[in-house]
Amino acid sequence: MALPIPDLPVLAEDDSMLSRKFGRELANYFAGSPLNRLSFLRTDHAFLSSAFSHPTTKFLLLQNLSPLAKDPTTLAYVHKADVEPLTGPDPFKKTEEQLLQEFNSDVTFPVVLFLGIDEKKKTGFEWREYKGEAHFAVDVTPQGPIAEKAKSVTEAVKAKGIDFLPGARHVSLNAPEAAIYAQARHMLDWNARNPFCGGCGQKTLSTNSGTKRVCPPTDWAGLPDGSKAPKERGHCPTRKGISNLSFPRTDPTIIVAVVSADGTKLLLGRSKRFPPDWYSTLAGFLEPGESIEEAVRREVYEESGVMVGRVVIHSSQPWPYPANLMIGAIAQATPSGETIYLGNDAELEDAKWFSQDEVREALLVGVDQFGQDGSQSRKEGALRLPPQTAIANRLIDAVIGGYLGAASKI
Amino acid sequence: MALPIPDLPVLAEDDSMLSRKFGRELANYFAGSPLNRLSFLRTDHAFLSSAFSHPTTKFLLLQNLSPLAKDPTTLAYVHKADVEPLTGPDPFKKTEEQLLQEFNSDVTFPVVLFLGIDEKKKTGFEWREYKGEAHFAVDVTPQGPIAEKAKSVTEAVKAKGIDFLPGARHVSLNAPEAAIYAQARHMLDWNARNPFCGGCGQKTLSTNSGTKRVCPPTDWAGLPDGSKAPKERGHCPTRKGISNLSFPRTDPTIIVAVVSADGTKLLLGRSKRFPPDWYSTLAGFLEPGESIEEAVRREVYEESGVMVGRVVIHSSQPWPYPANLMIGAIAQATPSGETIYLGNDAELEDAKWFSQDEVREALLVGVDQFGQDGSQSRKEGALRLPPQTAIANRLIDAVIGGYLGAASKI
């Protein structure tokens, strides 16, 4: 007996991962990467070596987490020859086992992160059944023992007239490259934040091309030349079984557009850090032992006093500042739960119910584009909203665009 | 202009957080806690002291992460007097600032975790406008310098005939208490796994009643009696601004029931660790720089070779083993992407398309109840599925129950 699936249009297909990645949902900014990560090959050092050495392979450089870019909208990639002064000719020559045996906590290797392959570029690298242009990211921040080598790389590329994108957020990049950058930034930042083991306090080693950090059982640091065996290190609980401390951290965060019980108003709040007249959807970290819907109800209650009934998950957005997964929801207040009370949490400076007309107007004239105040036509003191690169804007836009009255997505 | 919201039944209300926590979505096992966490009061040591000392306050003990329980379905709580030999009369006497100033890395405090208040119990504790029975969890694992004190607590409760629940999973607990346990387990485990700072390798201090770990700038350890000032500790990057390393980690994980393009079949897989005939939905960790839908498509492709088009998020489940948020989805394969290929990732031993009839039968007779093989009526070699406490079962049940043909949730 077949399931009834009324009105179920079939997804367009071609032979690359790219199109298969898009169903019917909204792809928020920083999502929608064109790369196939081939995550199962990260443990294969022969694969990594081969990808690293291929002439079509692209290297993205990050300095203090800023990407090398041609212009504010486009990343700049360099070649293997450009990174070699820092990485050496083959940073993947050795297996994880060999690296662990040779671990010396006084020696620092740069993080060379395998991002994936772009299967649209079929003339690129081949490995088994996988074909495409390989992409790596390299952390070239001039720090610690590798500072000089990193500098030699960055100075050489700057001499060619390319530079790192200034600023703290990089929301001017074109969408597919923003997703590549999000992956690179989140992963390299995780490596930079976690040089030590949370379980035992000893130095860790980056393996699997920047996607795992291991706490080695032995160390050659400080031993005289000609030593035959390394020192045993202190006990570490992460060495037994699989520990999540060895893998990148992503913090699930809820963000929610709350509509009034009758659907006519939208709840928005502002923190003290916001520019004048600027309001946004409420947001907060999901806590241990909570479902997404529970986190939404708790955060809205804590920040605004409003009681939420139904919660529907709308879309999600990777947000690499430093490591968030924004889970976007649209929720409905209960009829007697609409009173705003800021006395629970001190997080918001203000929260207000806005009419749909006010919000619709703000979407048109109160949204900044690339750091510029959105429009001259905004009235003094009228509502301003976050840009379209933020999921907050997409949630607000969905409500105003009739999401509540729309049919099911499946 | 009002938004059109056709057929929008209003949520039932009463005056507690509990009912407000439930909208129309499915509450999976380990979600649906009856407690209001009052997370904004965790920084208020006077509040915590007062809650700790109230005669109605309940203390849940965990030993090696197993809860104290009356029987396999019900938690056992103890009183302040029972935990005092370990915690002292008031573990919240000091502010975070004072604790930081007095930090001595040779001194170990037990973690006393504030879980929240049960507002249904109005005769309990009162603080400002908040009323209800306060709940704490205390880690009584006999380890390190506090081993003897912890033992004195556990032996005293065991002498009363109460014991810790055996086993590695605690899915026999009644649902509201399972959610309380999930919160306690996840948080206490996070504290136990992270005694050191990942940013600098030095010991950290648990503050905010077990919900934050701080890397103190100074240390009194090893100083002679009468010393006037503590030693400065090494630089730590987590001390500047807000660091996610200071807060509990939750790993977002996708889990997905994939239906065939025509909706007639369901894709299930098995790992080598599974009991005979047992299959489940596919699952895997969400990666940095991915939306939920992208993670679903990647994991299904990597584990089974199947290409997924549309993805709809169904529900979520906190899974405290050790720290997951399971994000449950229902997805649809593309018409030409249904061929199973296990050669990408080596994770699954097998993956298969099952007919709806097979799966419907397995939901009836192939599901274990509390560790017992589900039914005598299951045919030799017929499909077995995970229990109802697992979101995998709920996703499969949703598909078989007609989810794909159902109307929108909002």
C-alpha cells in the first residue's frame, strides 16, 4: 500500500552533489556549500596527500579568521606552491598513528583543513569514484613557533596585490563562498581555541586534516638527542572510547519570530548593543536536556515574559561566530500570555509587539545593505531590522510573507 | 491587516509553565521537563542559597551518572540533610567573584546543579514572583579528594534501602522524570569531562551552580600559610569576552527516516553493533558550516549512497549520552538517487529499502519493551526496530502513520 503523497513535485536532478543538496527549503546565508565534504576520507592520509598535491587544488587562507579575498564579495584562492613555505610539501605524509607516535608537544604544525571537492569542476582531482576540485583552508595567523613561516606566506600573497578581508563579519561574500568560508572559519577557530585537552589539561594534536584533536599518550618534548622512547604522559579520559572533546563543537541556538495569538503582531526585542531603532527576533542557546521547542518557549519566557504555545521550525543557519547552529522557529503566543515582562532575564533592553504594517515597512526601508543604512526613505525613529544575511530577517520575512497560512512543506 | 491563520486551535492554558511548555508538537522521551529552569537566577548566589536550604527542596543524586531511584520507573530524591556531609551547609554562600578570588586548584568542590523549580507544587519555595519546589542534582561519584565524603552520602542513602539505577541507559524512567534526569546527566557529565581549560590547559572552577566553568586568573595552591596574595596563573584566551568553552556543550545530531521518491518504501540501516534483525534510521553529527537539511543529505549520501531531495524537520530529542540534541527529520529520496551504495563511509553493515507493510508489522511485533524482546509473534528473521523511547521509532511511526500526507503544523 503506497503512502498518499498529494501534490509532491519531484526535485530536479543532475549528476552533481550540488543540486542534490537543494530541496524545497530555504537555504540561509552561510549554508548551501557547493562542496562535497567526503568526510569519510579525512582519515585517509594517502587521499589527503593526493588532493593536497593536485595542480587544480585551491587553498583558502585565513589570517586571524579573516579570509583572503579578491574583493568584498569574492574569496581569493592560492596554490600549493604559495602555502608550501608554511605547510611543507606534504603535510599528510604520515598516518594518525605515526603522528601520535612522533608527537612532540614543543613542535607546532599549521592546521591544513580539507574542506571537500567541488564536483561541478570535473576536470579536477580524481580519487576512486570521486571527481572534482579539491579545496583546503590553511590558518596563516602569524603566531607561536610558526609565525615566521606564516608571515612569509602572507607577505608573498600580499605582494601579488591580494589581501585579507577587513572587519569582524564577512557577510559581503557571495552565498556559495560564504558557506565555504563558514566551514573554514568554524573549524580553524575550533582548532585555535582548543590547543589543550579539557579532560586532562595536556596539549592536543590536530589530526584528520583539522577535523579532530587527539590527546597523545606519549611525548618526545625535552628529551635528549638519541632517546629511544618518548615519555609517557599523564592519564587522559579522552583516550578511551570516543570522546566528543576530540571533535568540533557546534552550539545549537534557537532564534524565533513570535506572533501574537491572533497572528496580527510580531514580537521583537533589542539589546543595549543594538544601533538606535534596531529590533530583532529573540534568540538564545539551547540547553542540555531540552528539545528545540522547549528551548524556544524558555527563551521567549525568560527574555520577554511572553508565553508561547505552538512552535514550528522554519529553517536553520550555520553561524560561525564562533560556532553556532541557528535553529529558526516561528511561534505563536498564547492568548493570555502576551504581556511583556522584562524582569526575568536582564538580557533585553526592550521588547515590543509590532504591527505587521510597521514590520512590512521596515523590511522595505529599514534593512541595512552591506553596512549601509538601508534607505533614505525611512522615517526618523522608525523600526530597523537585521539584514537578509541574518536568519532573523528571513524569519520575519516569512511571517509577513504569509508563512502561517501556507501549506505543509511535505 | 491580519494574517490569515486558518483552522488555528488555541492552546489550552493554565497558570503553570508546564502546560505552556506543550504546543502541538510531539514531545520525545527525555524532553518535556516539568521544571522551570529559571536560568537567569543561576548567577544569583542568594537565590541559590535560599533554594538549597528550603525544606521542600529535592535533591537528585547521580553516581557515575546513574540516578538514585525508587524503582526502574521512578527517581528517588533526598533532602538537604542527606547531601550536607558532601556539600556543606551552604555551597552557594559565596559569589562567583569571591570563588574566583579564593580559587585553589588543590581544593575540589562537589558539583551542585540547580535544575529548576516545579511550579505545580505551589506550597514549595518562593523567590520574588517564582514559586515551586526547587530541584538540585548532586554528583556523588566517589572520586578524588571528595571520595570519602561522597561515599558517606551514598552509604547513608543505601542504608535506607534506596539504590542507584543499574545499566548504561535509563529509558525505564517515567517521561517527566526522564527529562529531569537528562538535564542532570548531561550537565554533570559535562562538568566531569572538563576539569581543565581547553584554551590554556589549567584547572577550571565550576560556577553558576554547575552551569559554567571558569578559568581563574590566580591560584592559592601550594602557597605557605599566611600568604597575602595568590599566584598569577598563565594567560588564558577564555578570560577575555565570552567563550563557549565556559558553557555546556551540546552536539547537534541529525537522524532521518528516508522515504523513497514515490513514498512507498523506507530506508533503514544497521551497524555491526546492532542485535540480529535490528535496523534503524540513519544518523550522524551535524558539521560546522552546515544547515540541518545539508547535514541530513550528507549523512544519508555518505552512509547509504542514497540521494535526498526534500527534508522536513519532524521533532527533536535531547539524548544525554553524553551530550546530543537529536534533530529528527523525514526526507524523500530523488527518483534516480535510490540506489544503495555502502562504499563511501564504512559506518553501516547494511542498508535496505523496507516496504511499509514490513515496517508496520515491525512496529507492532518487532519493538523491544524495557529490554525484553517485543513479542513472541515476530517471525524468525523479521525486522526489529528501536523502542518508542528513541526518536528513531517516532520518525518511523510518523511515516507509517501518514505524516507525509498530513496538513501543515501551523
